[in-house]
Amino acid sequence: MADGLPYWLEVVKASGPTIVALVIGGIATMIAYRQWRTAKDKLRLDLFERRLAVYDLIERYRARVLQNGSADTEDIRSLHEMASRSEFLFGRDVTEFIEKLKREWQVLVLPAGKVAKDEASRREHLDRQYEIKKAYLNQDVELRKLFTKYLSFGKLKS
């Protein structure tokens, strides 16, 4: 009690800078945590948007094939674009699915007359094209199931 202050007040006075430093440190920690969460959420959003773009490309490709009855060179460009993106954005399952679409594109783009040397192989080629188009028509559930784990915002797989 050098200044005539009670002992407890001397302790508070001496520990004041420490308490202020702890409060400021706590506030700084809260700000840093919120910035980390914001950055993490931004990364998840960016990843979501890129994955959704690939999903949209696949849907547009399927729609063009179903609407036009065939595929064209623009479609293979978009399939190559999807394949190159998918390696970095998705698991092996989506990449394999896109590779399958690329193989099917080769069947869809070639007219049966150019592929077939006889009527039987021409018919086989047309049947294969029909089966691919039929599969595209019924592919909605499979496609959603394949992409749900990558596009579900609640459990976005990073």
C-alpha cells in the first residue's frame, strides 16, 4: 500500500495491462477465426460454382443430343473441356462418366452409312446410337446421384 490504496486495488492496477492484452488477444482471435471461416466458405462456394458449371455442360450436351438426335464438333469440344476440369474438381467416378460420354460421342457423331459396310453393321450402329440416346433420356437420376455428393452445399466435399 505505497499509495494508500488497498492491496486488491494494487493487484488490479498492476494486472490491468495484462487483462487488456488478453481481451484484445481474444478479440483478435475471434476476428481471425471469422476470417478463416469466411475464406473456407469462399473456397467452398468457388468449388461449388466450378463443379456446377461442369454439371451444366453435361446437361446441355445431353439436351443437344436429345434435341438434335446427334452430336457435333461443338459437343466434343465441351466434352474435352469437362474432362480436363473434372480431373481436378471431382473424384474418379465423374471423370470416368465424362470419358464414357466422350466414347459415346464417337458413336453418335458418325453417320451409320460411313461406318457400316453392310446392312447388318449399319443396323448395329443405328441400334447403338438409339441405346445411347435412350440412356441419355433416362439418365437424370443417375446423373443427380453421381453429382449430389459434390454439389450438396451442406456436405460439400472439398
